[in-house]
Amino acid sequence: MTTGTATRTATGTARAAGVAAGIGAGGAVFGSGRATATATATATARARARGGRLRRTLLASLVAAAVVVPVSAAASAKAPAPAPAVFAGDASPRSRYAANLDNLTEAARMAQDADRSGRAGRLRAMAAGGTAQFLTFDGRGRGRAVEVFGELETADRIAVLVPGSDTTLDTYERFRSGAVALQQRLRAGNPRSAVVAWLGYDTPGTVSTTVLTAGRADEAAAELGPFLDRLRDMAAPGSRLSLLCHSYGSVVCARTRTGPGVGDMVFFGSPGTGAGSVRELPTAARVWAGRGGADWIGNVPHVRLGGVGFGTDPVDPAFGARAFAAGGGGHSDYLKPGTRSLDALAAIVLGTAPSQGASHA
């Protein structure tokens, strides 16, 4: 979506919010005509109007914050693609990698034949010269992909990255680059480490109403929980998993039931999780939260009204998460090489991060 489109959308939303703010602000109801009754009724109506107006204003602010943020996601190419490969439950990672690479190659060919050269080029880049390791690949629509970096079968420390809005096959390269940077940083501290980039759900668009609610997150959590159980069976015995959850991905993780194999759950760039505190999360993992100093998400009102918005800020001490130093970066900078945030996330995965504040998990 272009900046102009985003601006027009924001303007329309602001106008709609303004109209909504004016609805229901009716005046006093007159009964007996007595001055006292009139004054009382007028004061009550005004108080109610102010309360309603405040709630609508907060909601409008949340909507505006979601739609005015510049986005770089390309529109999903409606390209043909084969159905995803089907595997037996005990299929090895290697057999999955081979079959999914074949599927990806075929999807690229079909996209090219359909004159969808942009999608075809992105898929060829994902194939990474025949060395890519995909546990899951589905080239249909916006697409889904679960890619492994490192040797999963021997890994004892595994980071699972859960992305936020506008992550699709058309924007996959930026997601992959973060996973690669994290894997390189982890290997410096522990060669037996791996990163799993989990694009296992239909992410909401940044400029959309779905990004303001938990519907997509609930669907994703139902997929992520069982995946984590299967993943641990594929890895080295006793492996420890960490969930690293960016932006809307933190809403997904906050709804995901995790077993004892997940040692840490990390929220970064989070708009909120829908939970009021760590105690409400369906996990026994240690919970961490951090935000970069230049991350615009910090300006989003942390409110929840009628199922819209995500409530308490995870970096608020009242939430009960352990704090980690995220540096001064922006919303898309957490996994950039050389950043303080990348070092902190790697330390959490490796188990070397100092505890800053007590989690109540």
C-alpha cells in the first residue's frame, strides 16, 4: 500500500471516529420542569457523554495508530501454486526439507508461467540455491512457511520466531534476514543452536481492522502450540525452546499453550497481549518484554474496549514480565546485526541473560 493510500485511509478513519465521537452525546431529559431536576439531569447526561466520549476517543486513537504507520508490505500475488506436501507424523526433518524444496520450486515455476514474475522471483530467492530447510511450505495466497536455520536434530537451544503483521511470502525476505542474524549471533555462543522462522498463520495487515483484534491470533495459537510439541520431538533430547514474539506475534504467543519444553517467552515491539498480567498467560515459561527507544508502538494506547485493542503494556512493571534492554532502535530493528536488542534476545535464548525484574509466571 502506498503512503498516499495510507494517508487517505487514516483520514477516512479519523473522520469516522469523529462522527462516532459525536453520536450518543444527547442532552438532558426534562421531566417536571423544576430547576433542580433539570440541573441534575443535565449534569448526569453530561457526565455520561464525557465518559462515552473518552472511551470512543481512546478507541479512535488506537485505530488511527494502526492505520497511519507506514508499511512496506507488497500486495499478495494471486499466483497459482501446488497444494502443500503431506507428511507422516514421524517424518524426519530431512525428508520434509527435500519435499518442501521441490514444492517451492514448482510454485516458482507455476508463478512464472502465470506471468507473476514478482512472486516467482521471491520464491526463487527463498529456495536459497537448493539449501533452504523448510519444515512447512504453502505457496497459495499470502502463503505460509516454516524455515529452519541450523541443525535442528542436534540443537539443544532453539529460538522460534513468531512474526507480526504484513509478513507474507511477498515480504518474507525481511523476516528471513532477522532469523539469519539471530542464528549467527547464537552460534557465536553455542554451536548447537537453531532458529525456526514460523510463518505458520495468516498475519493481519498493518492497515486493517484485523490487526486490532485477537481473531487471527487465536487461529494462529491453535497451530503454534501443537507445532512446538512436534518441534521438540525433532530436536536433540532435552532441547530448550524459546518463543520470540514480535509485534502482533506477541498476541499470538500470549494465547499459545506451551509445554515444559518452552523455557522463555519474549515479547518485543508488542502492542499488548490481551492479558492483564503474566499470571493470565497459558505458559509456565519465563516471560520477558522489551521495547526499542524509537519504536512507534509505544505510542499506541494500551486499552481494550469491546474486544478491540490489547490492554496492558507488557513492558509496564505491573504486567510482571522480566525486562530486557532493547536499545534505541525502531519497530523493525530488534534483530539487526550489532544491535543491543539482538544481543539481549540471543542471551535469553542461550540462558545467559541477567534477570531484570521478577516474572510471576
